[in-house]
Amino acid sequence: MKVESLESRRVLAATIASFAPTPSGFTAELSEEISVQKINLYDTEAGAAGAADVTLQGATTGEVRGSLVINGTTVTFIATDGPLAADTYTATLRSASDGFTDLADGELLDGDDNGTAGGNFVTTFTVASPASLVVGLPDIVRGPSQTVQLPVGGSGTELPAGLPIQLSNADGVTSVTMTIQYDPALLDISGVQLGADAPTGSQVEANLDTPGVATITFFSLEAMDAGQADIIDLIATIPEDAPYGSTGSLTISSLDVNAGAMTASADDAIQVVAFPGDVNANRRYDAEDARLVARVGVDLDSGFVVTDATASGETFVPFAAIDPNLLGDVTGQDGLSPLDASDLLRRVVGLSTPNIPDLPDAQAPTNISLSSTTVAENVAVGTSVGTFSTMDPDSGDTHTYALVSGTGDTDNSSFTISGNILLTAEVFDSSVQDTYTIRVQTTDSTGRTLERVFTLTVTDQNVAPTGISLSDTSIAENEAASTSVGDLSTTDSNTGDTFTYSIVSIDGSTTDTTFAISGNSLVATESLDFETKSSYTVVVRTTDQGGLSFDQTFTINVDDINEAPTAIALSDDSVADDSVSGTVVGSFTTTDVDASDTFTYALVSGTGDTDNASFTIVGNELRTATTIDFDTQSSYSIRIQTTDSGGETFEQVFTIVQSNEGPTAISLSDSTVAENGSAGDTVGTFSSTDPTSGDTFTYTFVTGEGDDDNALFQIDGDELQTAGSLDAETQGTLTIRIRSTDSTGEFTEETFTITVSSVNEAPTTITLSGTHVATGEPSGTTVGTLGTDDPDSGDTITYTLVSGTGDTDNASFTISNGELVTAFAANQQTQSSYSVRVRAQDAGGLSTEETFTITITSTNVAPTAIAIDNNDVEENADIGTTVGTLSTTDANTMDSFVYTLVSGTGDTDNASFAIDGNNLVTAASLDFETQSSYSVRIQSTDPFGLSTVETFTITATNVNDAPTAIAIDNSTIAEDTASGTTVGSFTTTDDDASDTFTYALVSGDGDTDNAAFTISGNNLVTATTFDFETQSSYSIRVQTTDSAGATFEQVLTITVTDTNEVPTAISLDNSSISEDAASGTTVGAFSTTDADASDTFTYTLVSGEGDTDNAAFTISGGNLVTATTFDFDTQSSYSIRVQTEDSAGATFEQVLTITITESEANQTPTAISIDNTDIEEHATVGTTVGRLARPTRMLRTHSPTPWSAAKATRTTLPSRSVAAIS
């Protein structure tokens, strides 16, 4: 064995073996092949594939765009925009798990070449000024079967004739010779022709005999002029079988211009086998191509990031190593732009886009899939393995499948194909062969084909587990959560199978989480408590790797452990002063989770044992051991220990105090408070009467008799305070209920009456009933009556005319008995308006003042007419809705008016309306269908009492009324009725008599069985078949919608009626009988399975399959009876055919097997046989002569201990004697 030291080991990672700049980029040669799956150049923004894996950066020119061609260990970078400009360039190849990695073992690129995987490869090189003449080819993006026509000249322009060879500056050129190398699998060059800029008289020749090599010569009769020139067009197409998405390069070598007289450099081109613009690589044009091009065109992405619809939304980057400008630039104008996206959309909708080449009329399939590549051993010939499907760019194409010869066809003969289904052609045994390879060809409707090799795996025939074992079924209480109960193991005939375990239920509940599975262990998820629950029934399921399972029930016992007590309680910790020795203070009890435990109590030493000597314990009682004197000390401290039956202890200190007597009365120092105070005003102070001197008290409001006004007060310590401002006029007497609680919790309650004393309050406003006086009224005319608002109800008010703002005309008026009276003869022509200032003063001297304007009107005449600006209102409008605004015609233009509903002609519907100011409003909800026209009589009265009356007709306008009820003309249906049967027809109750309705099943209360029905028009239709025995009543929620969209919903009950159903099975409660049973012996009783639970049945033996032994039996009532005797040795099994018939005549037949059992009686052996009777002489003692046997009937099942050769006696015989066994 070779031993290699760890120090000398070297990680086998790929390195850069060589690096060479080219006029168009560079070529790197690697030491090993790399994985190309994750290499990308243009996805640094979207991030789907990580950072760019190859970059070329010019010191002054900046980032160089380009594409990669990876061929084996060679990586070539070709710049997009022609030869590299003069500059110093830095090339970087990224070493990362999503960058350059070794194809064989996945190791990162060793970019530093130091023997350690990892590290980017970074190098610099300088490009001198390139030659003034560059000979080059455009980069090629064309798909299978497409003609190469480049470059594109703009949106809407026709494509050129071929692929041009371009001179960057043709000045002085007379001849060019070159060799172009390309991949013939990706490009077929069939000819050459002169380019668009070739001078007249020029000639071109090409040698295309060697695939992949084109040697071309060109000459011009005259030296060419300066400027770019296309001198040669290559005529080329992409082979139909060129792999889609593959890349190659076209390199120019052996370049000779003017027989070497001119220096020139070559610009290589990259070729991508893809339809230009098909950036999502699905071989067609669609809107997604346009979207992706647009995103890159506006710099949202730097590469085409595609979401794979078949991989749960995973993203990938097709053409990740190709410059997106090459793929998406279908206009040839300044890289990618919205114009490229627009042209792609035009192509998708069928508009003319001559700059985008047509797709082939038909394309070959691109992939074959098989829905399953596994087959179980031992399945029958003809078993389906899986279904083939083909990925084909031609949407809707059809495909046929065949097994074909070629690499990977080793096991074709083991399978056949039927349609698109792969079938087995033999029975497989995984122990003989567990993998098979086949080669399958798919052929589309045009004859185009694709072949693929599939590897099929034969799986062991899986059988379900048969048992589960648990290493331990008990767990101690109080163990920590996640403690293991035991380890699970499974019994399964599939050796080597692996199993997963799950909990089906715990104590019948599928949501209980007391236990869980961790690996193969059953664990408790919480600390268990024996006293709470001592056992659990856990159903565990084991599932093998094939998905088969077995359930087993375990009883998990919680083991009880003795737990220490946790607390001691004393029923009373107080005792009366001067209690004599032996007085019982209280009884001890102990808190212990062990519910039935017993305890002993003792006074023990320790903290708090100061007064232990003053007490004694008898049983569980604490008693005094001396006379207690609280005058000497106010409390006694003792330390008590409780001990349970298991010896666990707990200690606690108690303080014994004098027995408390609760308070007996509450007093309040003052029970009167002035109104209009603020929150927090003190009413009075509480004090309590208590026999226990020095006690402290807490006062609270409590509910109970007299608590009516608790909320109007608050308590601060022992003070009763107001909780806000009180008003004597509103409520002068208040009651509250107070509790006084002493320091030990003893309390008493009292009700107190609080009187709110009144405080005089100033008047707030003055009113005047009238402010108009008619011309001609004499001095002494009453203008109106004065009134005052005053919080002090019943207060007396005195009115006077006073000086101040608005007192201009006080001298023209007097006040008499609360009325404002004129002191002049009213004449509008003399003065039309007067201003007075009035003071109202209450009995306490508080006052308020108001200014009034008195208007002199013309000679008063009565109103002449009343008008309303609207006289219709919608039905069902809310009460109080305004119908219209009233106005009055009166010669006195300044008059105001009061409107009232009055009796008289036309007052029929006065009760349905009311007057609000000058508005007529509804006083009832009007209903168009009941009454559409209403009559009211209205009176308008001016300030001087003159009036007029008008009758108005008010119209109730119709509005759509919502439906109010749904009915169905039939709500029963017989069980077993076919789905689609009409149950009944709906009708709707609606105030709008001629309305139409639509019906729907809707969600909500009562929608339980909506899914069992549908609605067709106005009919309820079944959506399933019903079974009376399973469910006899169904609840649905139906919505009716009227023509205006108003709806109503109602729950309806559909009843399923019972119909007779055919029996489905016959059972016999005993199907065996002893061979010794006499004829007429009952074998067993029949029973029938029938959905009609209470049905009755008759049984008969009938002819048909399985009736072989009907004659050996009869049926009596519901019992099977023998009609002969039986012999186990002659026939041990009998077949009969039985018919059951229900009460409605429906029948069912079933074949039953009756087994004959052997008799218990012992029978005498009739013979012994031996399979050999010869033995060689001199055989050693113990040599077997032969095997003894008995006939089948020699021994009964329950005979005494069977005879066996092992119990026989061995006898040593002389030589040449016959061996006998005795």
C-alpha cells in the first residue's frame, strides 16, 4: 500500500495553463475541463446567477463587452465591438462555487496556481495601436435552418444577401487572401459572392472543400478608396440539427493583403445558434422576449432572467455567457432599446418586420421526458412504467415514439412502447438486474426526430411493516421536557428498509402534543404529572421508504414518584387575647401534588421559631401551650414542619396575632356640599367605629342599596370628594354606599345621603315674544312678552330698560308686568325700526342684558296664499324627511309666519306629516303600493294672528322594494335520484308585483349543503346523489335578486325521502362445524348488510356460481342447518350460494365457504412407515437408518403427547444384524 504524507498532498483544482491576448480579446487554456453550468457574464443586476465570472477592463476604455466560447479546456473571450483599442487591460476569471469550478470534482479554480483551490485568476496585458486595416466578420445569431443574413440595417429594413467580410478602411487595397475556420456542425458555408462595396470588375474565389475551413481570395482591378467596405458575402445557413444555444467562433487566419504589402489585423466573430430575439430560448417569438429585451434596454437587468414555469418559479439565465446585445438587437441600432422590444411585439402580433428573419416552418423536437423511470420488481408483463412527452417548438405538434438502436439501447428488448406509454416486456428481479437502459426516438408530424437514452431503475417489491416495538413504555413523572420514553423499531420483511415514525393520536386526539417523535425515539414534550394523568394511549405509525405504513397502539405509563410538600396552610392564625393553654388556634393542611399523601406536623428550630414554646401541636391542630398575652407582645412567631409519608419535608414560619373584630359603623363629618363646585371638593371625612383599637381602615364605594350616585363622588384616603360639578336644581339629594375595611379584611357598609346646597346663578338669556308693531297702532301697544332662562327654576325676574349698547330708543318704550309696551303712535313713515336694551335681574341681584330691534310694519293685512316648493317624497323615507319648504304670500313683506296642520277640508292625511319650522316633514313611513297620494291642510299665521289656509296633495313616489321572502314549491327529493334532477321552483315575495328575480346559492348561516345543489334559472337542481341513511336533511342558503339589484337571503331545508335499497352483503356468525355433527345441526345465523337499517330479510339457497354443496345444507328461518353428516378426510370445505331478500323484494346473493373441523376424539394409529430400510455394516452408533412417518390420520390435533423417533430407544446391534427400533 502506498502511503502519501499529508504535507505533500495537492488539491486537484483547475489552473490557468496559458493565457494569450488576441486582437478581439483573449484565449485562456485551463489544466482541466471546467463546469460551464454556472458561468455567466451579464447577470450582475438581477442576481439570478451571481457576479460576472469573466471581466475585461481597459484602463482608459473601461469595461469591454463580449461573449465566451468554451470548448473543452479552452476559454475564448471575443469582444462585441471589434478589435481591442490600444490600452492596458485587466482580465479576471472568477473562482467561486457559482463561477469557475472543476468539472470532475467541483473544486474551485486555483487562480493563484498555488496548489490551493480558490482565488481569482487576474492578469493584465497591453494592446498596442492596432493596424489601420481590420478585416472582420459580424457576430452571428441565427437558429437552425435559418439563412445567415447580416448585419441588420434597422427597424423595417430588408435583410442583406449574406454574411459580409468587412474592411475597416479599404484605402489602397487591391487583393485579400484569408482562411476562415468555423464549426461545420453549427455553420454551413455554401458559397461566396462579391460584396455590396466591391469595385466593378472585382473577383472572388473560395475553396470550400474541407468542412469548417473556407479559403477565400479577392482582387480588385483598381486600388480601392478609403472607408469601410463590404467586399465579400459568405452564403451560409445554420444546419437544421445544430444544437440550439450552442456557440462557436469564426477565426480569420493566413490573412494577406496586397500580397503582404499592407499590414492588417483580423477581427474574429462569435456564433450563437439561436433565433435572433428569442432571448428566453423557447424557439419562438413571444411577448416575454419583448419584456426581457426592454428590461435590459432600460438597465433594469444586465442579462435575460427567465422564470422556469416547470420548476416552482426558479429563475435561470439562458445564454448567460453571451452579450445580450447580440441576442436581442433585432434592429441593429445602438444596442438594446425599446425599439427592439417593439419590433418583437410587432412580430408576435403578425405585423411586418423584415429585419427579423422568419422562423422555420417546422422544427425538430428538443427533448423527450418520461413521467416515471422506476418499475417495481415482479410486476406483470405489460405493466405501464411511465408516459412519454415531447418538448417541441411547434405548438400542437403530434409525436410517435419508438425504441431504436444506438448508444444506450442495451435493454430495449425488455420493454415495448404502446402509443406514448412505456410497457414492460418481461418480469424484473432487482436482485438479478436493477438498472436498464433504453434508447427512445420521438418523431413529429413532419418526420423530424430526436433520440434520448433513459436509465430505468427496478425497485424492490415493497411490503408494509408488520410491527412496531418500543424499548420502554414508562416514564417517571416530573422528568424534563424532551425526555425519551423509549426507542422505536420496526418489524419489516424488507431488510435494509428505513422507517420514519409519526404519532397518529394520543388518547384518541389527533391534536394532542403531549408526546412527539425525535428520530426513532418517542419523547415527552412536557414534564408529566402522575397525579394529573397516570397513563396515555399513543398510536404510533411507522412508514417505510416506499410509503407503506403500520400503526400500533402503546400504553405509556407515568411512574409516580414521591414529591415533597410545597406549602403549609393554617386555617386561622389569630387567637383571642388571654386564651388559656390548650386553646385551638387552627388546623394545618399541606399542599402536595401527591394527592392522597398523609402528613405529620411538628414545631422545629430555625428562623422564625421564637415563640415555639408557647404552642403545641396535637395531630394537625395548633394549640396554645400557655396563656396568650397580647398586652405583653403583639404577635407570636412559630416554625412548623410538615412531613409526608415518604419522609419528604417542608418548613414554614407563621405569625400568630390577636383575633380581629371588624368595624361596626362608619361616620361622615359633613354630608352637605355646595352646587357648581369643581372635581375634588371635599364633602367630609370618614371615620370608623371598631372594637380593635388602633386599627386602620380603607374606604371604598360598593354596590348595593343606596349606591345610586356613587359615580358622582370619589374617595381620597378617608375624604369623600366630588367627582365633578353638582347641580342642586337637577338633583339636590344624592345617596352613596360606602364600605370600611380594616387591616384584616373585616368590613362594614353604610349608606349616606349627601345634600347639594343651592347657589344663586345669574340668568343666561332674555327672550321677547314679538318684535313687530304695525303702523297705526297707538301708544301703549304691547310689542311682546319678555322671558328669561335661569338655572334657578322658580326665581323671580325684574325687567328694566337700561343704558348701554343698543339703548337708542329706550325712551320710546316702557316695561309693564313683563311686557314691552310702546310709548308712541307707530308710523312706519316716521321711523321703521327701534332699538332697546333690556336687563333681566333675579331675586339675588344677578342679571343679564339683551338688545332687541323693534320693527314698524305697514298696516297689517292677512296672508293670501301658501306655497310649497316640493310636493313629492320617496316611499319608505325615514320619519322626519323634509317634503318641501313652505312660503306665504303677504302684502306685509316683513312679516314672519307660523305654519300648522289644521282640521278642515283636505286634512285627510294630516297625521302622516308634521311641521318643522317652515318645512313640511313626514311623520310616518309612506308606502307607494298602499297609498300613493296624500292630502294635508296647512294654515299660515302672521305675527298679528291673521292667517290663511291651503290644501296640498303630496305624492309618494315609487322606489324599488327589496324582496322579503323566498319560497320553493317542492322541498323533498327521493334518495338515489340522479344528479341534475330538479327539486323545485323558486318564487319570491316582493311588494313590487311585476318584478323579476334571479336566484343564487350564497355563503352564510345555513349554507352547509350548498355544494350538493345548483340553480338553473328559477329551479333548484341536485349536484349529487343522496343517501337517506347517510343524511336525510340538507340546508341551503339562497339569495334572490330583483331587477334593480335588491336582494334577500333565506335558508331552506331540503328533505331526502327514503327508498328501499338493495342488500349489499351476507354474513354468517359461524362458518365451521365438527365432522361429528349430526344432520340438522345449526351451523350459524345469517345477517345482512343493508343501508335500510330496520329492514327484515329471508334467506334461501339458490343456484349459481359457488352452489356446489347447497344440497348438504338447509335454511331454517335465519339459520344455516346441516342436511347430512360430514367427514373431514373426505371433504373439509363446502361451498354454498345464499340469497337474502329484504321486505321490499330486493335481493343479493353471496357465496359462503363452510369449513369442516376434525373431531376431538383420539384415533388409533394404523401404520408406521420408514423411508429407508438399508444401512451399511460397521456404521457408527447414531447413524440414521431412515425417517419414520405416520399417515395423516394417525394422530388427532388434541391427542396425548405425539409419538416421535426422538422418544424411541436406540439399541446397539451386532454387526451384520438388522437394525430395529423399539
